[in-house]
Amino acid sequence: MNIWIKILYAIISISVATIYGLILGGFVRKIYARAHGRFGPPIWQPFLDIIQTHGRRVAISHGVMYYLGPVFRLGGGLGTYLFIPVIYGSVVFANFSMAGDLLLVMYFIFFGQLGMALGAGQGGHPYSPLGIARGLAQMSAFEVPFSLAVIAVAIQYQSLNITTIVAAQQGSILNWTLFTNPFAVIAAMISLLGMNMHSPFSIVLAPQEIPIGPPIEMNGSFLGILQTNRGLFAAAKLVLFMNLFFGGATNLLIMVIKTFFIYLVSVIVGASFPRFRPEQSFRFFLKWPTIIGIIGIIFVAYF
Amino acid sequence: MKLKDILSPLRVWERAAQKPWTIKDPINDRPGATNYRGFHKNDFNKCIGCGSCEEICQNAAIDLVPVEGQETKDGNSGLRPMIDYGRCCWCALCVDVCPTGSLTMSNKYTWVADMPEEYRFVPGKTETKWQESEKGYKRSEDIHLIDYERVEMLEIKPEKRDKSFIEIVKGYNKEQAMKEAERCLECGICIATCPAHMDIPAYIAAIREDDIENAFRILYETNPLPEICGRICTHKCETACALHNNGESLAIRWLKRYIADQIPSEKYKEVLGTEHLDDPKIGKSIAIIGAGPAGISAAYYLAIMGYKIKIFEALPDSGGMTRYGIPEYRLPYDQIDKDIEYIKSLGVEMQFNTRVGKDITLDKLHKDYDAVFAGTGLHLGRSTRIPGADNKRVYFATDLLREVSLGNEIDVAENIVVIGGGNVAMDITRTLARLQNKKYGKIQILTTSLESEDIMPADREEIVEAREEKAIIDPGWGPKEIEIQNGKIKGLHVVKCLSVFDEEGRFNPKFDDKQKKFFKADMVVESIGQGMDLSYLSEDIKSNLKFGPRGRIQVNENFQSNLKWLFVGGDIIQGPDVIHGVANGYIAAKAIDGFLNKNDKRRKK
Amino acid sequence: MKKKDINEIEKQMKLANEGLPEKERALFSDARPSSVAPLNKYLEGFLNWARSRSMWMLAFGTGCGATELRPLMTSRFDMSRFGIAPRPTPRQAAIFVVGGYASIKTIKRIVRSYEEMQGPKYVIALGSCTINGGMYYDSYYTINRLDYYIPVDIYIAGCMPRPEALIAGFNRLKEKIRAGECEGMNKYTDNFDWYKKNQKQIIKDWNMPDYNW
Amino acid sequence: MNRMSENKYKGFEADRSKYPEMKDGKPVIDLESHKYTKIWQGPQHPGVTGNMALELIIDGDEVVDTKTRVGYLHRAFEKLMERRRYIQCFPIVCRICVPEPDTNEYCVSAAMEDLSGIVVPEKAQWLRTLNLEMSRVGSFLMWLGGQAGSIGMGAIGQWTVGMRDFWLDLFEEMTGGRVYHMYMIPGGVRKDLPDGFKDRARDLIIRTRKLLVNIENTFFNNIIVKSRLKGLGIITPEMVDEYGIVGPNARASGRECDIRINNPYVKYGELDIKMITSNGCDAYARAELRYQELLQSLDLVSQILDKIPEKGEIQAKLPNVLHWKIPAGQTYVKAESTRGEHGFYMVSDGSEFPRRVFARGASYTHAISLLEKLAVNISISDTAALMVSLHTCPPEIER
Amino acid sequence: MEQILNRIKDKIEIKISTKKRDDLYFFTVEKEQIEFILSYLKEQENFTHLAFMQAVDYLEDGKFQLTYMLYNYKIHINLGVNVLIDRKKAEMFSMHKLWPHIWQYQREIHELFGINFPGSPRVNESFVLEGWEEIPPMRRDFDTLEYSEKTFYQRPGRSTNDPKEYMKEKMYKNYADTPTIRREK
């Protein structure tokens, strides 16, 4: 296939994912609002917010790294997304899936955060490093069960290619990892809670504790990029989970339904619980999910 | 760790299934509550611009500003509150304190503006969306920030007073006076209404401060007869009182009396600072005809300005109508003396039993003195001129009152009818009632008037008290004829009076001839007004003098007649009442001072 | 022009930052803020539309007014419906709701937060206290007129203005933004010296840079 | 107290021994060493009504030293009242505490009545009681939301603040004001209850109870809430006197101090009211106690609604308020607010203006002396929760 | 309570003692006795709760009155202890040994009244005021309105009319002032 066509497809795919991610974000806000007993913002509110942030006349910068922070973050989002095949069998949404892309994706999930840490650190506000410390620590923590789950999946399907993993799950609903290896899925879903940073794992932004943490100094277009990335990255994560554990999707509608329900888990937990203290959060991830993850591996490896 | 603690929180989502609380359109869906304290409204028809709202506003948010179309008149300053919403805290104290109840609040509460200056507005004038709004906070009748009830004045009971001429009203004691003085709002609207423009709020404030001497000095600034005025003033100020709009007006008259009563006569000079006035310095002298309120007032102010004064009085004592027209139970003679003795002590000479025009001519006064002030008053009675009114047992009230004051015996009949509805009618009614009671041990006196009870010119309390004293008041009848048999009066025929004034406000009574009544009487007293006696003016002067309507001498605003040296004031010009006389005398005194000084300058040139 | 003169002018264009200790001056910017002209009509119109639909408010509740912001944010009034959202940091916020009286200690923070906000920025002043001192007109520690210290776009009457009045205020602000009438930020930079003078007159211990970039 | 002896709470007691240098009982912190970070929380802080700053020295996530900075809301009420007539004082005092203004109104009115010997009519007393208790409900509701919000559970805050708004609707009907009621004036109250008020109030009580059941399920039976609030900010019973702690904070440490019961004012003596105490001593115990008190307040409101007389005077006669002088003297009137003892000390010198008015707010010691002690050795995540758990209301500190 | 008062009267001389209500008493003691009396009340008589401590400025008498409001949880009675101190030499003993939280009252009084409390912790730290340069604002001789007008620019353009003067102007302008009394000198 021509590389240009591939790039064109990738752009389409990215746009769709970003728009979907943002709409999903808007929709989730509405769901939260219902739990609060109110109507909530319109679902296209995230788009308006992005336009508005980009429309700022002044955007103060704190140095080179400060520019790079959001860029890295978006790079992380893009990187994550671009190596995940979104729709099984579709050419347009195949992205750059290749052998071993699972490892690459896992790296990119981390990558964005690190970049952000650099940029936010340059902002100079004391709350930024606090937030970064929390964010990185928590990420390291939830990475453990997540990695264990991924390892379990890799062992199970004997592949590090997401497309292969998805392909292996086709056929029947019982082929999904969810049913073939429930322990790994539970471990992964718990770490997804941390990854989505809804309560009780919203310790990074935590407006009541460290006013919004790392992006405290981010403004204007910097923030706009971060927000765009939030849509894209959310979509990427959900698609990844869908692919790894819920049998992937063969068309857009299934993708939307599946990812929405995956996201809903975070939302349901998020509205019900307050925030953990940071160390509680770290301890939590290193305790139950890790054990479950290990059980998952043992389950795949020996049964 | 309990499983319940993990699962129970998920019940948060129960709420999601319920209807949200959110108000769909908050701006329009939610009017303020019925008594919400929203933006201000003001009813200009009620507002009198007293400024109580300004006074009580703890944020200094209210200014009083003149408003187009609101005229300044008696009892209404013409000012209206302008509220600065850059200050207001919507505590509604202004609404609660408003004595007229004109200031209220709507239940509207949304006002957004770009410029802060917009937030100053005059409720009632500035066009607002909420002026017509019905709901909103109004003053509750149940709460009292201001006392609308007067401190009760102690009076002698009717059973005890109806035989004697001792003073009925006892006057306030210190505690009562302080309490009454506390009710004052200090708006000052009454000052304009008082003919003498006394500084009423100032002396009431002095009472509150218990600084009677200062209060007394304030009284004497414009009124040298506080004891007299403190008892029998027509107290027009009290009708203008802001409290009058929603309750009983302040007892200004009684407070004035309280002040004057507190100062013994020997301390007058000390308090007023007039110890060393004995020797007139200017060397000009002024003659005053009539020792009534107008004359005495003029004399006092001229005297303290350093003129030499001589008063000529036809009757044997000073005071004019206050002594000879007002019964002693309202104004004891020693109180008149207290006021007048002080003025005498300033070097004012008084020559009694000297009728100008008879004992001494006006021309001579003109020749001997630099200026003349005439305050001769209304001493002649007016007749109804109905058939039978010329009988000898038909009297004028003024004549009878004068006789009583002079101590002469009056032939009181058993049945008396008084015609008239004014204060003089009440005075004569009650005087004759007392005399009847003394003579016959019972009271059979009836007073009738043209005016129905609600428009009777007499003071309410006079009517009430007269009734308490068992006199019968039967107003609303027009006298038709006095029935006379054999030269003796049998009674008075009256017909129902429907209205006294016509639509244009002129005196033009209408009667209903079908409703008739007959009042049995042996004696009839007419008290329908008084006339002036200008016989002291010589023909020569009379022909030079200009006269105004109703036979009154025409004077300018300084009570100067067209003969520059002659000043006229008192009942013959304005009134009739004491306070106008005092005010006239005061103005005339200053005018005389100005007139003489001006002449001085001319001469020097 | 001589080089010396140019240096002189450049020096005048710089802010003195006199409140800062000597060694810290280098850490802070001493450039003057400059006004930014609006873009061309259509683009600016589009941005203004977006700005009016996504109003990010600084969650700095100064004074009593903050009390009514809570019902506004929560279920009964739910301002998020109108695109209004609180932001915990001034960098991201565009609307400053000054909720009533501002003591000297607070006005210092208000000025600082306002300057840290990135333009275009709008100020809504709540209640009597910001207009003419309100009930604290005679207090020695509260300001009387907010517009002497920062430019104000909208005033809402009340003490407190109810949430409904606040929504009406936001609606009016939306109209103004869409009409392109809210140039408070440029007004601030254009009259920078005047505002600074007023601020420094009441904030006696000025220990921050002259302009908080 | 039993809980106190358990070992697991010991770790949370402020223990400064592990810090490098101590001088005069205080840690010496050298910021230049780059070991510590100085950070300001506030002046704005969600969960706290009003502006108050915490100057924190942190070591990583742990707070090493705290200083409370107030003054952002200083309006000099006491100075202003010295130049206001007595009647003009009551609109201004309610601004001292925004979520619960009525206690201030009551105290200042009662102080004037006490000094001038005015007796408040029966019905006015009942209306005052109703108003005070309703304001307690409103304040507790708001606090509950604040406590939940401070640890990141937004839903509770959304519910309770929304519910409080319904109570504000009742206030609006009753008093004519939404937030600042300015209802109790010296001598009595300003308005009688509107028609149908009692039914609406009873209806709202039922709705509030329903909501509270929901909150109990979701907030108090919540594992994370328990894990965060238990053991946080322990007030030992000995500290109660040392720090002048009052109200729910002291009651949660076992001290029986409720002015409504100990020194009954208005009509509290005629109501069936029980002292609620707890021995938990920590933030969770305080939250639970306040929740119980909220339920009790709802009960009291319905009791008052039953007992309130239909007819009667609502205000005693005052002299003309424009020149109302109060005889010289001094008095101290206190009432139980949601935060504890709220009192007004008023000194009159016989003139038309008060000589001195002092508003004693419960937060005065809670937010400064106590908070500075408790907010040491805790995670920076917990400062907000701790601050809210003491129910600080900064405006009544600086006034 | 009477017994307690009698016991105190046995120990020291009380100048003025008033019973305001059944649960509120006040008495005045000398400055030197304050330390003793407060510790006695706290230790012996169970007045363990210090509700507040405040100052009142009696400018006319040249005195500050300090009030310590104590509360007894056993008998539920408030007791106010007043002390008068000289305004010129405004200084008071610090009571922070008895109640640790009193330091902040003392800090506030120090800032707002300018009364010194030697030995009180952190007494010189600023409490509510920041950058204050005038005399302590709660003193009676500090005029807050004047300061506010001078400093905070009231919005111009307001003017008011006194109804009294306005009506005089409109209705009886010529009714001029009282004639002056001409006296001999």
C-alpha cells in the first residue's frame, strides 16, 4: 500500500478517534451530572473548550521544555493510538499495527506522561512537581497490574501483535479474553481505573488538594493541545482495552458500544468513591490488582 | 473491610434515575417570594420626603433629591429618596421605618449593568421593570421601629373639672417628655408649616438630651411666648408631622410647654442671656398698638435689638385675645403673665386702658415714635343675621369670654345654644357649661354648627373634651330663625346643612329644608367668626391706606403698610391664631429694624 | 537617535519591580504588558462565539459572593449547562467573578490573579461592595470601587446577587463578548500606569513584581 | 477515648521528634536547603466558606509545618458597629458568617435586648428558634457537601448544596431574604410565617431525610471515606480545654457542651433535645456526629413547627430606633451554631452607638491554634479534609 | 455561684461585681491580680473554658478594659473578668501558659489595639492586617470613615438634601435668622 494513502487513513482514523474521544468525554460529563442530579454541559462542550483555549490572545510560556510538554503528551497520545488497530478488518482504521506493537503502545502510554512531567516542571509552580510526582508514582503503580495482564494476554495468545490478539478472539463471545482469562481482565480493568484518573484515583489533578496539579501553569494553546490529547488518548486506551480483552470491533458501531461500556466502569466507580490519598492509591495497585494479575499469568501459563 | 462499604457507595447512581433538581429557566421560572426583599419601589403619592429612610440607612445609600413634578408644600418636602445600589444591602430598614409606608420593595432581583453609575435611581421616578410589581416586601404592621402612639397626656377628669376653671392639661413630666421626644424623626418638615418656623426638631432633640436650657433658647429664637403657645397653639405643625401619616403625630405643643414649664421665670434672663439689656442704645422708639401676641412678639424682638418700645393697650391687662378670648382652664393667667413679665423686664413699657383713637391718636404716635406697629386683633363678634338675632339675649362669644376674663358676672341661662363650630365656639360652650354647672348644678348647653363633625374647624380634642363635660355638640345644622315670644328667646330653628363649600371651595352652604330641628334655649351665643375694629385709624390715614380683600389692610411680606411707618400684623392680617401673630410680630420687628436702619443711612448721605 | 537615549527609553519601558528584593529581580519579567488587537472580523467573531459558549471562570470566591456561586455550580442551578465551568488556576480561567467586598489583603491577590489570567479576560463584579463600597463603605480595610484597580465588564446588583441574577449577568457578558465589547484586558494594559498607581496606593507592602506575567 | 488507646491511631499524633532541628519546641526549617517546599493553600479553598490561607512547609507529600493566614475577609465589623446605631447593627452582623447568618443576628439582637431589658414576645421567640434551627440545617448540609468535596466526592456536595437551596427557598418565604435573612431584629422578628409554610417545611424535612439516607449509604458507608477520615485530625479530650474547642469538634471528643442544652436560650428549653457526643475524636467521628446532629435538627424543626403558636405579638415595642439609647453595661450572649459556641460580647456606654461589639466565632481557635497543631505530619492531600472537618468559617475569625 | 464569688472575695479584693443574668457574671480585678485569679479560677473552680479575651477602649478615661470570658462546664456559668489597664502604658501579662490558644487573641489585640503582651508567642506576627501603617485601627481615635474616604475613592456624584434646609430654601427663605441680641459691652 502506498505510504501516502496510509498516512491519509491514519489522519482520518486519528480525527475520528479524537472526535469520538471528546464526545465520549462530553457524554461522560453528562452522566456524572445525572448522578449529581443536574443536566450537565452539552456534549459538544469539549470542542468549544478547545476552540476557546486555542483562541486565547496571550499564552505565556516558561521556556523550551514548556513547549515540549504538551507536544510530548500529544506525541504520546498519537503514538499510543497509531499502533493500535482500531477496527478489525478495516483498512482505514488499521493504523500502523505491526508485530510487537503491543510493547510499543505500552511504551507510548508512559511516554506522554514523562513528556508532560518535563513541561509541567518547567512551569515552576510548586504544585506541578507535586502532581507529577503523584502521577508518575501512580502510573508506575498501575503499570504493574496492567503489565501483568498484558503479559498474561501475550502468553495466552502467544503474540505481541494486537491484530493477532484480536483475531484470536473472534468467532464467539466466549473467545474474548474476558472469559478466557477473567483474572487478567480484572487486573487490567482496575488499572484502567487508574489510567483514566477518575476517582478514587484522581490524585493527579485533585483540584481540592493540589489545584489541578501538573497542568497548573498550562494555558491557551498548550492547554488546548492537552485537551485534544485527552480525547485521543482516552479513545486509544479504550480501544486498546477493547482489543486486548473484549474481542475488538469489526465496525465502528461495535467499537463505540464496547468502548463506551468499558469507560462506564470508570464512571460508575468514579462517582461513587472519593479520592484516595496518594500512598493509599499506590498501595492499592500494588496489592490486590497485582495479585490478581499474577494469578492471571499463572492461570494462563499452567491451566 | 466490609463488603457493604464497597458496594453501598454505588447507590450514588440511584440519584441518576431520579428527576434532576435543576431549574430549567432560572431567570424566568423563579420569581422572588411574596415578601422577598427585591428592588425598591416608591409611591410618590404617599411619600413626603421626610428622609427617615436616609437617616436609618446604615450604608449611607440613600440621598434625598428634588424630583420634577413633586412640589414642596406643607407636610411634603418635595424631595424623594434616590438609592445607590452601590451601597444598598437590602436590609429593608428603610421600608420598615418609612412613616408613610410609601417605600416598599418588589420581588424582582435581577439587574445587570455595564456602568456602575446606572445603579443610582429614584424609585418611583426612574422607569423600572418592577415599579408595578405587586409582590415584595412591605412594612409589616406587627413590627414597630418607630412609636406611632403618643405618650398619653394626663388630664383632670371631666367630673372634677367641669365646675372650675383650673387648667385641664397637666403637662408632661420629665420622663414622659423624654419618651415623647424620642418619637421625633427629626425630619424637619414641620418647620415649614409652623407660621413662626420654629426649629422644632432642634428643641425636641434638646429635650432628648435633657438640655432644657438650650431648648428654651431655641424656642425664643422665633417665639417669645412659649408658655402661651405651648398651651393653646393651633399646632399646625402636628398635622404636617411625618408620624401623622401612620399614627399619632408628635405632641409638639406639649413638648414646647414642657420646656417652658421647666424654666422658672427668674431664670429667664440668665438662660436667654439678656441680663444687660436695660438701657436701649439705639435711641429710637417704637409704638405698638395692642398687647396681643403680635404686638408682644414684635416688642420682644425690637427690644432685644435695642429699641425703646411702648405698647398701648385698650384693655386693662396684656395678652390680648390670649387673655380675653381664651378661657382660663386652657390657659391660666399666670402663665400669660410669666411670658409677658419677662418681656416687660426687658424694658418694654406697657400702657393699659389706653385706646388708640380715643385716648391718644395714631397721628400723635406717628409723630412721637419712629415707627408704629398695630396688632389690634379681632375683638368684634360677627352675627348670623337671622331673624331674632338682634335680641338682647343673643350674645357674641368674644364679648362673653372677655367679660368672664375681666371677672364680670354673666347672666347665664338654663338652656343655652351656641352657634359655631370653631375653637371659640368650644371655648364659650365649655366656659358657659362651667358657669351653668356652678349656678344650676347641671349642664344644658348645645352647640351646633354648619359644618358636619368631620369638617368642624375646632380641634378634635376640644370637641371630645366638651362632650366629656356633658355639653351637647350637634353639628351639621344651619340656623334659620331664633324663635322669640314676648321678647324672650324660646329656641333656635335649624335645618340640615348638606354642604358648606361649593365645588370651587367658596363658602356657599346648601340646606335641606325638609330636615328640621328645634333647639330649646333661653340664651343664644353666636360664635361664627370675629371682625376687626379699625376705628383707631383716622380718616386722614384711612384714605391714604391701601386695603386688600375682606377689609384687611394691605401689607407687603414684611407687614409694612403702604404708609412706611405703619406696620400691621396679627389676627387682623393673618390667622386668627396666636402663632401667626407671633410670626407676624417677629417679621415686622425685623422689618422695622431694617426700615429704620435704612432711613439712617439715607439721612447720613 | 543616540544609543544612550535608546537605552534610556528602553529602561523607561521596563518595569521597576521595586517591591522585589534585589537578588530576585532577575527571576521576574520586567517587560510591560502590551495590548493585543483583535484579529480580523470573522475570525474574531468566531472565537468570540466560542469564548461566549465556553466560559471558564476562576474559582476564586472573594467575599460573600462566593456563597451564591456554590448553588450556581451545583444541582439546583447547574451553570455548566451554559458552558460555565470553574477553573482552579488563573492561567486557564477567562472570567474573574469578584464576589463582593475586597479587603486590601484580598485585592492584592485579586490583582495578582487577574494579571496571571491570560487574555482576553473578563471581570464580573458582584454586589454593592464592588460598585461603591456597599455596606463597608466606611471600613478601613475594604476597597470602595473595584474599577479603580482592575477593569470591570459587568456589574450585578444585589447583596448578594442571587444565582439567577448571576446567570443573567453571565448572559449579559455573553452578549458583550459576542459583540466584541469586552476589551478589558487591553484597557488594563493601555492604562497600566494608572491602575498600578491606584493599586500601589492601597497595597502598602508591594512585595511582588509590578506585573505578574 | 477507648479508640484513642488503640495502637493504630498512635501514628497519626503530631510527632515532631523526627525532624532534624528543634528549637524552642519548633522545627527549624531552612528553605535554602531545598529539602522543604513552602507552599500556600488558599486564600481560596473549596470546602471552606471564605478565604483563608494555609502556609505549609512540605517535605515531599508530608506537611511539616502549618501556619494559618487570615485577614482576606477582614471588614472591621466591630469598628463599623461602633459608628452605627443599635438598630443598624443587625443587617451588618449577619455578614460575619455566610452559611449561617442567623446566629449572628440572634446574638446581636439578644445582646441589645439583654442590655436594655426588653422582653421578647412568646411567638417571636418561637420564630427565632425556628429560624436558628433551620439555619443549622442549612449550614450542616453545606458542610456535609464540603467535607465530601474536600476528599473528592463531588456528588454529595452537589446533592447537599442543592438541598440547601430548597431550605433557602423556605427562608426566602419566611424572611424575605435568601442568604442574608436579616430576620431577627431587636425586640423580635420581622414577619410572621406565611400561609402554608408549615406544610411545605414538613414536606421538605421528609425530602431531606430521604436524601440523608442516601448520603449515609454512599458517604458514611464508604470504604474510602472511612480510610481517609478515620484517624485524621485527632482531638484528644485533654485538648478541648487547652484549645478552647467547642461545638461538634468538642462533642466528638466526648465533651458535653451544647449551649442549647447547657444554657438554653430562646425556646430550646421547651424542646426535646438530647446531647449527642462521640468518643471517636477523629474526622470521621466528627462527620458522623454532625450527621446525627443534622438529623436531630430536622427533628427539632418539626418539633418547633408543631409547637409554634398561631397568634401572638412578633415584636416587643422598641423606642424610636433612630435615637435608641441603651443603658451602659456589658453582656455576653451566646448561641450554638453549627460550629459551636457563637457569642457576642457587647459593651454599651449609654450612647446611641455601641461602645464595643465583639463576635466570638467558634472557628477562631479551631482554624488557627488547633489547625496549626493538627495539620502537622499529615499528607498534603488531607489538609483540606482536616480544615473542613474542623468546620472552619474564616469570616468569623477576622470579622 | 455566690459561693464561688465569696471564696474569691476572701482571696482578693474585687472592685465591681455584677450579675448580668443567671448564667453570666462579671467582676473587675486589679491588673496585678489577674494572673492569680485566672489560674485560681481555672485550677480550683473549674472555669476551664476560655471563651474569648478582648479589649475595650475607653479613650475618655485613658484606659483599656480587658475582658477574659471564662466558662464552667460543671455549673454552666459564664464569668467575665475585667481588668483596666493604662492606655498610655498598654501592657498586659500573657496568659498563654494557662490556655495555649490565648496567644492568638493576644496577637489580635496587639495588632488591632496596640496592647503589648511581652512573652506571648508570635505576638508580633501580622494577624489580619497587611502593610498597615496607621495607628491600630480598633482604637477609638482612629476614624475609619475618614480613612476610607481618603484612601478608597468613593464614587463621586452623589449629593443629598436635608429636607429641613431644602424646605427653608424653597418656602421661607426670607424668614431669616434670629435677631442678634445687642448687648452692652
